Amino acid sequence: MNTIEEMIEVAVPVRTAYNQWTQFKSFPRFMAVVKRVEQVGPSVTAWVIGLGPVHREFEAEIVEQEPDSHLAWRSLERHPSHRGEVSFRPTAAGGTAVTVRMQVEPRSVAGVPTNVPRVVGRVVRFELGHFKEFIEGLGQEGGGWRGTIHNGHVRPAEPQPPRSRVPCWPVG
Amino acid sequence: MKKPPGEEPEDALTVTPPKKWAAGVPAVVHALEYSLEETSPRRAGVTLLTMNQVGGIDCPGCAWADPSPGHRHRNEYCENGAKHINDEATTRRITGDFFRGHTVSELGRRSDMWLNSQGRLTEPMVKRPGSDNYEPISWNDAIGLLAAELTSLGSPDEAVFYTSGRVSNEAAFVLQLFARALGTNNLPDCSNMCHESSGFALYETLGTGKGTVSLHDLHHADLIFLVGQNPGSNHPRQLSALEQAKLNGARIIAVNPLPEAGLLRFKDPQKARGVIGHGIRIADRFLHIRPGGDLALFQGLNRLLLEAEDARPGKVLDHDFISSNTSGFEEFSEHVRAISWEDVLTATGLTRKEIEQVRDEVLRSERVIVCWAMGVTQHKHGVPTVREIVNFLMLRGNLGRAGAGACPVRGHSNVQGDRTMGVWEQMPDSFLDALQQEFGFDPPRAHGLDSVNSIKAMREGRIKLFLGVAGNFVRAAPDSAVTEDAMRKCRLTAHISTKLNRSHTVCGRTALILPTLGRTERDIQSGGEQFVTVENSMSEVHTSRGRLQPASKLLLSEVAILCRLARRTLNGTADIPWEKFEADYGAIRDRISRIVPGLYDFNRRVARPGGIRLPNPVNEGVFPTPSGKALFTRNAWEMPHIPEGHLLLQTLRSHDQWNTVPYTSNDRYRGIHGNRRVVLVNPADLSELGLAEGQRVDLVGVWADNGKRRAEDFQVVAYPTARGSAAAYYPETQVLVPLDSVAEISNQPTSKGIVVRLEPAAPRPSTSA
């Protein structure tokens, strides 16, 4: 695994930056390589990304999430696999330092190693810039999920979140 | 129009070695052969190429989920689905002439296969009191007759309304609304006989009666258990999901009394490795368990996991999940630590080493799914077994996270949706309150009758009227002779059906056949062309739109029949727009959206590709139990007492069969050809019992009431069933399942755990002149 780390400061409070980050389905609105995101559940998202001729789909599981602090994810595909963490720290200026750390599996094509981690690093830097532009431009998040996730298990912020209000009686 | 077979098929048995793999090219050939025998190439093309596609026909077969839109094969169906859909799309027709040529008594002597092969029902028929013939009746008179009988009952509770899992959400909702507006909760359904044990156990322990996994989870699991199920014949598209999981690195443990072909290897006919290659191995480990031994297996496994935690504290159990989300762990732990290994090994027929090897697989796996079917639920301790599976999953936090969870595999396409729509005799007050608020009538609150209790009530004369919507109740129900006697005591029996089956021949004093549209057919009402919706085993609600011209211009849809019946019976006594419902099913869905939680904005959302995925609260971190926590349970079992010289029989379907309907007399995966009256017995047991292969025997049931339950004239086939057990086909052996032999709590018949002995059959009468 190769590690990538990119950081950007955004001029909105931590809560705003964090809340916007939890709205994964909105990512294609401001990110260039993210084409579509489906929120399968609070901890599972399905992504379609494209960069030039490369097009890839993968699913990711959020394994840890703490409001206004961090979230950590891993791809559910075993090969190629990646995992990462995004953290949100307040800055002295009242903004937020958003840091993305990713571990990416090096890949080879026909036995020749490729520089996937360097490309991924560049894309992350690029997209963090898009995030900054978007959230600073709007100044306010478009929503927010305030639950926590620990070891892949969700702990909702409210006792009965709307998505849990479904038929629960026995099905034979 | 194709001609139906006039005579019963020959019954010469040949036996070949069981197959060690499922599907492949033979599956394609058999599917096409049967389809083209039943219908034209054009109609077969329409059904098959739109089947399980976005905007197409939902397979009326099993309830397995479809891949996401954009990820479906051009041919998104299995051999059995193809047979099932073209069995409905058949060009054979039954008209009034047919019934003039066949009395009810004669039809009652025909086989299930022969009855089914006569083709589609095309006009309403009535059997009047004292007559032995069905005769044509107009729709108006048929519905009037049924309505008059309903209104003349002493109480609405003298009627029962049965549904099978083929019924759409819209028809199911209308049916339960009608029954409750009439004043009864007597809504037995086929679920009562299939996965009722799963529903009760999951509801009690997790607060929700549905499975927690999706196809995404299966694809990404590390370890998958297949317990008491036969995916190769009963839900073959599951094999594609299992193949995907294997390619992603999953391991699979199959637990079953029979080493079914589909558990061993799968050849996907849509991939080169499945056509010319060896396919993919499904089970990495096969546990040849005794029928009913699953509870003991999971208890043994749970004990081993607790002991592994003792040896490596903090490394085995998910303490965070257990302490945050569950209750009852200490009591469970104490109970499981005290179980006897001797009992576990006796009940399972496995060795301790085998169970320890499974433990090691579990310890190596971060994400575990347990799939199960009726091999688990149709036992006296079906509910405790599912509860123990939940215990097992909870120990390592394998619930409510990606790639893990509980997966009851349901067998009929909309069996889950019918329950979501309120077809259940014990609906909670929250649902009944919503009905009351929406429609302004007072739904009855007393629980109604399930399938077993309906039969008992009919037998005692407390039920006067039986209405079945789809299905073949008398063959699906246990204790065939008792059930048939009970049905015959009714004043009126009526069936809304697409094809002829034995239930039509077991009549009350008056009997009605109300022919209906199939799912393959265009459904045009006053409001234009309609679609229906269904919910699969993974809680995805989506549309199904028929494409074929109906078998007759005079067929009414299930919704139309029920709405017309409700109008005639209730005569405006409730503020329910039946006419509008019949004209536009969207009007029904609008009402559903206000009554069934989670189906808000139903019409708009269900029209999107892929439809609506109803979330499972467990995956949202919510356990809707009274305590708000998932429940660890202490489960006891008592294995059936099997006297010396007896075997534990499980009933099962053949590969060439859909529920109660055999398509041919063959079961090619198990190597049975030409005759279904066979009993599969382990060679060692045959030798102990002094029986010879090919010998003709009667299966004699043993039950506390000393009833004379006998299934006559079966041929013995040596087969690798688990020691001490036997297997024979359903529904022929339903006669052996005592009505009172039911699972604790769920009241589900124990069709996988019947004590029998094999007695030499009486010599067959000579057929020579």
C-alpha cells in the first residue's frame, strides 16, 4: 500500500465543512472525477468515477465516523483496494483544515508497475480544491448527517431516523 | 393453440448418478425445450427477454433480488424462471368444453402435472351443490354469488382469504382492505408454511421481520453460510451472486442433509468458464448435517467462539457491538457454555473437528452472512434455530454492517411484499390505525387465522367460505387428507387462478373458479395500461409490466376481481373507492403510500429504474425491539424421537418443479427420471432396514395421534442423504405432515422433520388383460 496525504484549508467552520462532506450524493456537483454516488445505506456508498478514458465503479464502507472530527472508509472491492480517512480540524482563523489520507494498492499492468498512487494524489489535491471552491462559495452546507459509525456499525443521531421507519412486522 | 396431453405420463423410473454441478448449457437447453413446448417462439422471446429487466416482467418464480439497473444480463433469468414464466405464457387453453368432458371427481384423480398441463383457465366456472361438473357462469353472476355468500355469513370471521406469493402488492393491499372492511383478519398466506419461523425469530431478536442483506453485501462477504437450502433448484440466480462473491475471495460453507448439485459447483451458461470450463466451486466446505441439526450446530459453534474469546480476550467477540446494541448476552453465554457436546454431535451427525474447522473459518472472516431457507424453518425448533443464527451473527458484530448479516432466502416472488401490504392475520395496531384513519372504518382488532388454524376451523365447521387468491392451497397445506376433508366442509370454495390445480377439485358445496390475468399479460383497465409492483427477498420494491396478449379477452385482473367483489359485498358501507382502484392501480399505490411506512411517494419512486429499496432498520443502527436493543436468546431443542427402524423424512421439491407444480417427472440434478414417487435413503440405512434399492414401499407417518398417514407406493433410491434421514417429493408427501406438527411460536408445519417408517407396498394390480 502507498500512502497519500493532502490537506487544504477551507474558510468555513468545521461543522459546515463536515456536514457538506457527509452529503456524498452531491459530490458529482463539484468534483470532476466523481460521476455518480449512490448512498446504499449510512455506511455504504457506491461510486462511479471517471478520469479521461478510465472509468471505474466501486463500493466503499465507512468504518469510522465521528461528527466534526473524521471519517474513515475502505473500498469493499479487494482488488484494487484502497482505504482512507478524512479529518476536519478547526484552524486559528475559524476555518477548517481538511486532510485526506489514503492508502492505495499499487497496481501493475502486464507486470509493469504503474504510478497509480501519484495520479491518485494529484486527483485528491485537485478535488479538495473543488470542495473548497464549492463550500466557500455557498458558505452553507446543503445538509448533514450527524450519526456516528464505529467498526462499520451505525449509531444514528436520533432514536428513530426516517430511514428506519419501515414495516417491521414479521415476514413469513 | 397447443394441444394439452390427454393421458398421464408413463411412470418408469430410471436412476442415474446425482450431478455434481448445476446450470451450464443443459440448463439453457431444458429451459428452451420446455418454453417452446408450451408457447410460440415469439411469445417465449418476449417473456424471456423482458424478464427481470427494468420495466419488464418480474419473474413470478422465486424472490431473489435483481442486480442494479445497468448490471443485468441480457438474459436475466434462470432455467426454472424460464419454465415458470412460459408455463404461464402457454398457448394451451381450458374452456367450458373441457369441464363438460371431465367431472370434478375425475379431475380429482388426475396428477398435479396433468392438471397443470391442460393450459390457462379462460372463463369463470361454477360447480353447483350436488353437481359433479363445473359449468360456465358469467362474471356478474359469479361475483354476485360469492358476494351473496359472504353477506349471508353469520359473521365475517366465517370466511378466510388465502394468498400465495404470486399476488402483486396492489392486489394484496386490496384483498386485506376488503377482508378488514368486511370485518375479519382471517388472512392466511403461503408464508405461514415457508418462512414464518424466520419472521418471528427476526422480529423477536432484531425488531424487524426481514433479512438484512443486499446483493452488494453478498458480493463483499468473506464467508457465506448456506443452511438448509438448495439454490440450484429453488433460487438459481443466487448462484450468480455466490459466484461473484467467490471471485471476490469469499469462502462458502454449505450445511444440508443432501449434497445438492447447486451447493457444489456452478457453471454460469452466460460465461465462457461456465460453457466450456469447469465453472466455479460453490461450497469450500460441506457439512452433511442431519435434518433439524442446525440449531445444535450453531450452538456448538457459538460455544467454540466464546471459548476462543476466553483464550484470546478481546480478540474474538465484538464487545463494542454487544455492549452498545444488544441485551441478554450473559444469560445466553451461560446457557451456551453448558450445552453438551454429545448432544450437539448426535443432533448434527457431524464430528467436533468439523465444527471446529468451521469456527476457524469464522475467526478468519471479518464479514459473515448466513443464508437459510426451509431446511431451517420447517422444523419444530425452526424459530429457535433462526434465533441461534442471530446469536451467532451478533457475537462478532456481523449485523448492521457491510458484507454481513442475516439472509432468509424466500421462495415466491412477492411473498415478502404481500406481508408488507398487510396480508397477515396479526397485523399490529399501528397498521390498523392507519387503515382506520385513511378509510374511516374500524378494522377488526382480534387476530385472525393463519393457514394451519384455518384448516382446523374449516374442519370444525367454523369456516364456511374459502377464497384463495393464486396458489394451490390444498397441495401446499400439510396433512393432505385432513385439509381436503376440511375444504369439503365449506359452503363455498373459490379460487382466483391462472391454471387448473387440485384445489379446484376439492370443492365446498358450491365452488367457483375465477380465472385471472397472469403476470406476463398486458393489464388494460379504464384508466389505461397498468403495471403492478412486487418486493423481492432483499426489500427492493419494483414494477412488473406484462407484455403478452391475455389468454382470453374476458380475463379480469386480480385487482379487478377483488374490487368488483368488494363493491358487491360491501355495497358502499365503507368509504373505499373500489371502482377507482380497479381503473387505476396508481390510486391504490397512493393509499399504500399513506399507510405503509417507508413507501411514501410510492408512485413516483417506484417508477425509477430499480424501484425503491426499503431500508432495514438494523443497517440504520436501529433495533425496533421493545428495549431498543437486539436480543441474545437462550434456545433449547428437542430432536424428534426416532424409534428404531424409522427415519426422519424431509419433503423437498424436484429441480423440474415450481412449488406444488411439477413440470415433468424428472429431477435431473438428483438423477431421478420418469417417476416422482421415490424415497431417497442413505445406502447404509437401507442395509440396516433390510430394504433393497428399487423396492416399492409405503411411507407410513408416525405421530402422537396415531393417525393413519400413509403415502403409498414409493420406490426406494439409494442416495447420500444424511444418516437416519430420508427425502421425498412435495406435494406427494404432504399427506404425511400432521396438521398438529408445527414449529413452536410460528405455527409453521414441520415438513422437514417427519418420522416415518418404510413398509413394503402392496403388490400393484396387474395391468394385463
